[in-house]
Amino acid sequence: MQTLTSAISVQVDTHDKEIANNILKNLGLNMSTFVNMAIKQLIYTDGLPFEVKNPKPSKELLEALEEGENIISGKIQKKGYHNVKQMIDDIINEDNKH
């Protein structure tokens, strides 16, 4: 049985295409193979083969962002450091107290 093929033309952001092509190249694939794989998965799953949703920050991230804003605004007083060594020394000293 003869297999017929059809061409698909799509417009994509040039930068996104370049990044995608590099990823596919590292995987040993090309764009045409990827598109064919995606279409086969679309058919196989009878829907999108990946989750599509609006990203929402986690509760923990929202709490951390709020805490950061409170520190910046002065509502919460936290110790600051001028370099990583000061911070690490303080952590070690705090651990040695317990």
C-alpha cells in the first residue's frame, strides 16, 4: 500500500525555531520527524499529548514572594549578609549552638 504525504507550513518565532531545532538535533531528530511524532501522539491519545494550562505559582512561592516583599518594605526584620562566607559562618555557628 502506498503512503501519501502532505506538506504542512507553519509560522513560528525564529528564536523558538532555532532553540527547538538544537534540542531536536541533540536528540537525533529533525523538525519533520518531531511534527510527525506529535501528530501520531495526537491521534493515539485522541487529544493533546501534553498538558495545557495556565501556569500558576505554588502556594509556597506566593508565600516566599510575600515574605520577600515584607523584608524589602521593612515589615519584617531579617539579618543581612555582605557575602556568602558571612552567611555560611552564621549558619554553622547557629548549628553549633543547638
